[in-house]
Amino acid sequence: MAKIKITQIRSKNRKPERHKRILAALGIHRLHQSVVHEATPQILGMVEKIKHLVKTEEVE
């Protein structure tokens, strides 16, 4: 399965609690921090909810 790299590019301050929890569930704790995850439907759904806060790119 493909992998995606998720990088936080915008602050989570003044955002809904739900968005903050999604970032934490993805393992992102700081601005400009990157994590790599499998591109499962669950991960892609989480990324879709916070697409205005993160940048994604395919990794292989």
C-alpha cells in the first residue's frame, strides 16, 4: 500500500477541538513536523478533515 507524508503547515491555535484531536491522532504535535503513514481510507479521511492545516505528499 502507498505511503503518504503529512506535514503540519498551519497552526492549530483557534481551531476546533476536533481538528486538534485529529492532529494528535496522526502523531503531529508541532508546526512543520512530518509523519509518514500508510494511505488507508481512515488516514485519508482524517487528512481530508484538516487539509487546510497540513500538506501531503506521496512517499515510496
